[in-house]
Amino acid sequence: MWRKFCRLIMKLWGWEMDENIPKEDKCILLGAPHTSILDFVVAYLYYEAVGGTSLCMVKKEMFFPPLGWIVRAMGGIPVDRSNPSAIVRSVLREMETRKHFHLAIAPEGTRKPVARWKSGYHLIARAADIPVYLCYFDWKRKRIGCGQKFELTDDAAADTRRMQQLYEAMDLGGRHPEKYRTH
């Protein structure tokens, strides 16, 4: 019933959905462009509508009642952003406790325009030996989906640059286009 409800909401909002989701039990779902808090809502509804369940890192300050209950129910994992290395360790510990772990990450790390994307996704994926997928939400065309599997190397900076080039070639539009930079 919930899946049908999510599908209906996405249809009413006019979103076209790519139905393919990763088959692996554990993976990282990168999502770009991240320019609005509504990206979280649309991505959550999409993934639920196509039969997936994903998790995402949310700053620990958001976990106060009743908002925290809602964020946790929607797959939020509280993280302390003041210590980036602790974030990676806590996510890896959380991953070990679950059979299914599709972690959604915005590589920009913020909704503000940034030239240098974060590489935490790389640390997590390499440490856990899990694949990374280039997912997208394109507000310009109202398309959303899980794109291609992205092969990582040992060079996080080079992988991130290559990933940014792939996203740039997709010509995606953020909800707030002025906040999205791929390079």
C-alpha cells in the first residue's frame, strides 16, 4: 500500500521514474544535484515507489522529537559532522548490523554551491568493498533514477573529478540551479 501511495505522489508531482535499482544488498547511492531539502523528500518517495529502501546520513541535531522520529523512520542515520573520520566509522558499524544497506549520499555534502565534492562516499565504499551508483534527481525535466554503477580506483580525487564530469554530461537541473556546480 505504501509503495502505491509513493508512486501516486510522484505521478501527481509529475516525476518520471527510472525503475532500475541496484540488486546488491549493500551499496552507496550518490545523488546529485543536491540544492534543496526537497531533494530528500523526492528521493525518498522515488526509492520507496520503486520498491527500494535506503538510508541516509543526517546531522545529529535533526534527531529531536517529533522530527527525529520521522527522520529515523525515513531511513535517517544520525551523524556528528564535527568529526568526519568518526562519520565513516559509525556508518561502517551501522552497515555491519544490517543485511540490506543502500546508503544515499549527496556528494556535494551541502545544498550550497561547491566546487570540491566530498570523498566520504569513497572511503566508505572502499572500506566496505561495496559498489557506488550515480543516482540523480533532475528538476529541469522532472526525472529521477539510479544511474550507472561507478567503478572506483584507489584515487578518490580522480574518481570524484571523473564522477563530476559524468554528472555534468547528464545536464541535470537542480531545484535551485544556481546552487549546483559540477566543477
